[in-house]
Amino acid sequence: MKRFYSCGISTISKVSTFALAVIIVLSIGFFSACEEKDNTECSFKNPVADLPWLKTKVTELSQSPFHARIYQCSYQTNKICFMVEPCVDCPDAGYIFYACEGAELCREGTIVGGNQCEGLNIDRDNKILIYEQNKPIEE
């Protein structure tokens, strides 16, 4: 009894097509999982209450003897940031800008630090005051 096994072109073609389809599907899944996230997804109703890092910053400022402010603003057109002014009436205190997730973006306004915020296009004209610690400097 003679057996004849045939692995014809159509079988190889079906296996190759299936393997190619699997590779494509896995590649799409891999690359879509690696999309760069934009912090415009950072959502909150009250940033001081809803963002733990900002709540900590407010606690730190409330223990300071200085008049301090925190503003919500935006940079690079649509990304949320926060501008912290740790001492409103101090001549060289400057500002510290934080991204919505709490990472420091840059500092500006100090003699030593200069302006590190160039290129971020921070919109200071439409900033919103979200916290103020009114403690004037004692003379």
C-alpha cells in the first residue's frame, strides 16, 4: 500500500496567509498600546482636592510664612499645567510650572534660574487662581 502525502501550494499559501494575518494583528495591538499619552486626559473637578501631589503642595505652602499662589494654566496649546508662586512679594522667588501629573516642567523669574520655560508656550493670560495663601511678609 502506497501512501501519497501532498503538501500542495494551496495548503502552504493558507498557512502563510494565516501567519501573516496573526503578525499584522499582533503588530497593530503592540503599536496601539505604545501611543504617547497627552496630559489633556488629566481630569478633575477641583484640582486642589483631586490631584494628590497638588494637595501636598498646598499643604506645604499653607505652612510657609509667605503669601503664595497657585494658578491653573495651559501650555503647548491644550495641556494643563499649574503655576506655583511660592512667595508673591519676594523679589527673586519666581515661578515653578508643573504638568498635570505633578512633574516639574520648568522655572522662571529668578535671577539664578532665568527663564527655563521657553518653547513651552505657556498661556499666562488665561490663568485661573486656584489657591492663595495670604500671609504678608513681616517688616
